[in-house]
Amino acid sequence: MSQWDSAVWAAPDLHIEGATQGPLHSLRVAVKDLFDIAGIATGCGNPDWRRTHSLPTDTASAVEALLAAGATVVGKTQTDELAYSLNGANVHYGTPVNPRAPQRLPGGSSSGSAVAVALGQADIGLGTDTGGSIRVPASYCGLYGLRPSWGAISLTGAVKLAPGFDTTGLLCSSFEVLSRAAQVLLPRQPKPKRNFKRAIIMLPEGVEVPQHTLVRKLEQLGLACSTIGLSAATMAIASDTFRVLQGRQLWGVHGDWITQTSPRFAEDIQARFEWSAALDEHQQAEAQARASELVTWLMELTSDDETLLCLPSTPGAAPLLDMAPAALADYREKLMGMTALAGLWGAPALAMPWLSQDDAPWGVSLIAPPGSDRALLSLCEQ
């Protein structure tokens, strides 16, 4: 792999110095190619998008905040097309090699930012998470990641996918750097709203979770542990619910452009856009009702303000690069059933590289009620 692999970097020749001092001084930032940087094309992982959109005149607010804190932007990184995938593969620019598991997918859609950090070419990966695009590459590449509460970090100047779920997120090789960057971007709070004392480990049906490892890790954080099953039926409902609501939103955002431009997408992404176009208001209303039931259940589990949830970020280590398309589609369904919970809730999820499977990384997400971002960080800083 060359130093500036085009499967990783969309614009590697950038060098934007941050403030001369600040909490992130001397740290390098890789910016997902959904965030605008003034005068630099925003490509969204698709050549037709890049071709049909003018150069931005302003820089995204999250990028500006990192620069103001002293960080240096070292390039823009590739993303799955319009961020509508979790694989980390791009039919136009290639699949970044996962440095921690070269025979496996790197995870998307923040694939470029994740791989740049895992390679040591950046200290902070700025990305987004709608349906898992921080948590999944963090899991596959052995990184720390933060998907914040919905709306906590500004997305001004970033291309949207599904505005009701989109979040600005971070990927780092160390928790210390992740926490420093998060403290810059998160809204100020006098003190954490919650003091977590308990963790409920969610055990997805069909996933062999190493409970002893999770209990040991959580007890090291001072948390008492219990377990609860996450049935295949619940995961299927969560996945379908999220997909319908996401699909309705993204078609509202991108439908006109897709219809007018007829861009070339990867086959699986094209199929999902076509599926989204056919969704109607009745399906949306039904999905919203199911989402409300799921969120009520999650709120009940954590109603004492002292309990968080612990869930593997993915069903296991990253899929192999040669996994058959049908098997990959089945895997995605299970994966979405796990990642959709935080998305539907609008909850923060802190991704931790705690597990491994077949000598490849496998991450865990700590999920807490919306607004608990700083409390999660404070817990793990201990």
C-alpha cells in the first residue's frame, strides 16, 4: 500500500494548520469526504456527486472546531457512496485494506478515516454515524469510536444521509485522544448528568459473546453486571424499522438528485436506493410506531439513571473480503438489528476494542440514554 492510497484518501494533499495552541495541538485529523472544506470538492464517495456539485465556499463546523483546538487537517478520506453502506467497499475507488485484518472488510461508511487512523497516518478520524458508520469500522479495525447523541455535535457543512439519525463521530487509536477530541466537539455541561453504576450486557441471539471478558472489562470500570437476551425477532424488527425510516429520509434528501442525474452506484447500494424510493407514508407510520416501542423498552432498561447497556458493536469480526453477496446481505441484516438500537434512540455509543475473533478485532459498544455522552467518557477516563 502506498503512503497515500486512493482507496483511503480522497484528497491526501491537504495540509491545513490549526491554531498554534489548544487541546489538540499537533494532532492530525483525517476528514471523511462528507464534510465540506472551503475550496475542496466534497465527493461523498461517488464521482457523479463530485461532478454535479460546486466547490464549497465554507468549511464544516466540526472541522472548524478541531482546527480551532489546534489540530491539523492532513486530508479528506474516502467513504462508501453517500454513506449508504457499512462494508467499507467502494466500487469507484476500491476497498481500503484493513490494517488489523487484511483479508477482511474495513467497515463503512467511515472506512477511509478508520483505516487512516489504524495505519497511523492520522490521530483523529472525523466521520459520521447514521446506522453504524463509526461503530462498525471501529469494531473491524480495532479502534475507539464515539457516536454521540443525535444532535449533540453540529453537522453544519456535512452532506446528509438521513437527518433524523445522522451524527458526527470520531475514530481514534487511543481512548485518551478520543476523549480529548470529543471534549472539544461536545456541548458544554456543568457536570455529567449520570453516574453509571450498572451495566446490562445484551446478548444477541446467534452471536457467541464472550461474557467473561465483558464482565471483567465492565467490572474494571466499577460497574455491576447483569445480562439480557436480544432475540432474533427483536433484532429483525429493529433492523426493518430503522431501514424504513432511514430510507424515507434519505430519499427525501437525495431522491431528486438521483432521479435527475442517474448516478452510477454499486449494485447493492443502487438496490437500496430503489427500495427506498418505493417506500410510502403508511410504511413510515408503522415503522415510527415500532420505533417508539423499542425506544420505550430501552428507556425502561435504563430508567434509574445509573444503568448503561453493553452490546457487541457487530455480530463478530469483520466479514472476509470474499464472503458471498447473499451471506453478506444476511450478515448486514443481523448487524443492522444491533446497531439500529442506538440509532432509533438517538443515544450515544462509545465503541471499545475489547474483543477479538479469529485473530481479528471485534468491538463492543457502551450505550447510554441520550445526553449521556460526557458521563460515558468520564466513566471510561477512570
